[in-house]
Amino acid sequence: MYMVNNLGVFIDTSGFVALRNEDDTHFENAKKVMYSILKNDYGAIYTSDYVFDEAITLALRRTKNMKISIDIGNYILKSKKIKLIFTTIDDFKNAWNFFLNYKNKQLSFTDCTILSIMNRLNLIYIFSYDTHFDGLKFRIF
């Protein structure tokens, strides 16, 4: 596996939902990717408050199963390895600029906050099944 640096990896909503939902089409793959992430193949592990919100909300909407949403929330909050990053006002402003400048990518505002935080932390790797990150960050999946 080729890595440019070892500063860290950001976990997106789709990574968490696939990892904690056995019915997700990416479940088996997500377990393998997360194993690699947890054994420090990509350095420190990050996610954000916006991803936390989106992951538990999306899981509840897709599965109609509160247990899966709670499991995702607890997985993030209780992890000793995942660093939960809170979006700053500068992240928010930069995210809005991403949202305006990358209209062709169809990024959600949450996706734009991810890019802003990743830039702030100098991260290049993202664990995501969302292809709209392609060409912006190195997507692992």
C-alpha cells in the first residue's frame, strides 16, 4: 500500500455507517479498512462533530433502527483512538467557500466541513465510500 505521509485519516459518515451496519453493502470491506486504520496504517484517526451528527441521523433514516444509530454514536464517543474534532468558525467559513467553489462535485455542506478540517489538520486520507471526494483527497475504501 502506497502512502504519501502518515499524518492521519479522517473517517466520513459512509465509513461509520458501513462499519456498524451489518446490512450495509460495504460492511465486510469496512471491517477490513477499519482494521487497517486501527492498526495505525494511516496514523491518527479523526472525525468531526458534523460527521457524528450525520452518521447517527443517516443510520436512523436508512435502517429505522435506533440501536444502530446509538451504536455508531457510542463507537465514536467511546473510542480511545478516534479523535472527535469540533468545527471552528474558521472551518465553517472555509467550508462555505468549498461549497461555493466545488458546485460541480455536489458536495454536501458536511462534506465541505470535512475538507476544511482536513486542510486545517493537514490530512490527506479519508475513509469514505463517497466518490465525490475523489480528486480532492486520497480516498481509502
